[in-house]
Amino acid sequence: MAHRRSPWMDEDLDQLRQLARTFLEKEVAPHQERFAAQKQVDRDLWRRAGDVGLLCLSIPEEYGGGGGTFAHEAVLIEEQARVGDSSWGNSVHSGIVAHYLLSYGTEEQKRRWLPKLASGEYVGAIAMSEPGAGSDLQGIRTRALREGDEYVINGSKTFITNGSQADLVIVVAKTDPSEGAAGISLLVVENDIRRGRVLEKVGLKGQDTAELFFDDVRVPVSHLLGGQEGQGFVQLMQQLPQERLLIAVASVAGIERAVEVTLEYTKDRTAFGKELFKFQNTRFKLAECATEAAVTRAFVDECIEKHLTGSLDVPTAAMAKWWSTDRLCRVVDECVQLFGGYGYMTEYPIARAWADARVQRIYGGTNEIMKEIIARSL
């Protein structure tokens, strides 16, 4: 199936796509079963990615990054989807954690931590969700109370991508428990973390998703992100549109891949003496799926262009997130049906894609929250 060339692509991004494809085909795609068995990628993968310049692509060169834009991150995410990878948590590391540091860190904080993330010396994570607080960030119970020149952090976090491997964690905590959103701050913790389980998930089997515990963890006051208490909720709200667009990019790439592998299967597989693709129901279903892919791609591309010019607003990012993830689940489910019994076997990529897709409608803010955000703007 011919792909529409995204209007934000250029020659530099074409070269990056080839580099990313070569790296992922060699270092990531062949190891999916092992990553799933160990519930995380190899720690050395981060350093190898740093060595070839695939980490922190949209972070300025002066901080060790690639000096690119969000489009560079999008290309890498698309290539991950193309090889069927759902294990490597680089979109969190490079597209989210690094950008909190870039946007809100002091100059000293940026120069201290961003080069380590860009090289793969450090793996980054952000700890928002708690056992009793997911989409409702104002309901978090983790505390970071100041004692002299330190903050003492106590609490627990769950569903943390890169959690067991992370060397640097941005922790969302209450520095003023008497306040709601105004009492939230972001603090950077290096290594001093008690790790819980790497969680057993329905999908994303190879992705490091862990529980984290903070038991009287002390960090210097200089680890307060941005140097001012009470700014955390605003910082989170400002960064969430990019996080949601990252999810949308991964989702539309997942839709396109699902259609491709299903087209290939239905043209090779026969039933009742002819190829599956020659049955009208198969052709019609794939026509619907291909249309879903094309429509979603056009909208996500428009959102990427807006984000590159700084004009992507919160409601539109929410639209992109809920629409693309909802369509991903619908299309992958239709494709599983066309595979028949083999679509339920995990040795087939469509089965893994089906299991991986479901959480996209939950993380980054549930799709119900996305609709509430959109409704408030109407």
C-alpha cells in the first residue's frame, strides 16, 4: 500500500529515517522475544542508540542532543512501529523527560542531566501515576517536604515506563500538601530509588513498566525542577500536548503497519480455493481500514505541523490522542479477524499489536479525559 509522504518531511528527515531503520532492524527487531521474556530492553541498547545519535533528537546540540525538532522524534517513533517494536521506551526518555528538563530546568540542571540522557549514560523516566491516582494528578499522595537544604520524598508510583532501568526520575510530588494543584512540584531523583516489580502487562511485554517507592529519599533543593515550588501542575499541563501527540504518532504508524501485514497475509493465505483477499468481505474490510489509516494520518500530520510552529493547542492534541488510539484499536481488531485463528497466536505480529494497542486509550490521559478537555473548549 502506497504511503502518503507527510508534508513535514524533508531530506534531512529522510536520512534520519534510514539511519533509524538500519539501527532498529539490527538492534531491536531481532530481539523482541527476548525483550518480552526479560520485561525490558537490554541496558546497552540505550548506549548504542546514544552512540549513533538517536537519543534526544529534538534537544539542542549544546546539551548533547541532536539539534532537531519534534519531527525527528516522530520519524524514529514511526520506524519503531514499522519494525513492530513496542519495547524500547525512548519516546518517554527523549520526547518527554528530556523536554521537561529543557523547558523548565535551570541552566545548571540542563547542563548536568541532558548530556547524560543524550548519550545513554542515563535512562530517564517520569513518575506521575500512583496506585490511587492516575489521570487525576491533583489527587497524588507523594510528598516532598523541605528540611533545610533538602527535600525529603515519601510515596509510591506505579505504571512507570523505564522504571526499573531509570537513572533519572522526574517525580511529581506535593511540596505543599495543603494546596491542590498549586502544591505540586517536580523534583529530579538520581538513582536513589527503591524499585518494585516490573509489572506483568496484557501487552507491551518487553517494555520496562515498574513500581517505584520513595522512602525518606533526600534530594538537594537544587533538584527542584525550575527552582520554584508549586509550578509542577502548570509544567505538566504545558508538556502533556506533546506527550499526547507522541502517542498519536505511534498510533497512526501502528494502524498503517497493521494494514500492511494484513494485506500481505490475505494475499498469501487461501481458503475455499482462493486467496482471502479475493473475498469481497476481506477487500471491503481492508478498504475501510486503509481509509481509517489515511484519514488519521492526515489529521496527525496537520497536528505535527502545528506543533512544529508552536500552534498546537491542548484541545486539538486531545483530539489527536483519542481519535488515533481509538482508530488503532478498531483497525487492529478488524485485522485480527481477517487472520482467523492465527490472529490470536502471539507468534504473529498482529496478535501482539492487538494486545499492545489497548493501553493507548488509557495512558497519557484516558480518552474519556480527552473528550472532557475537548468539551470544555466548545
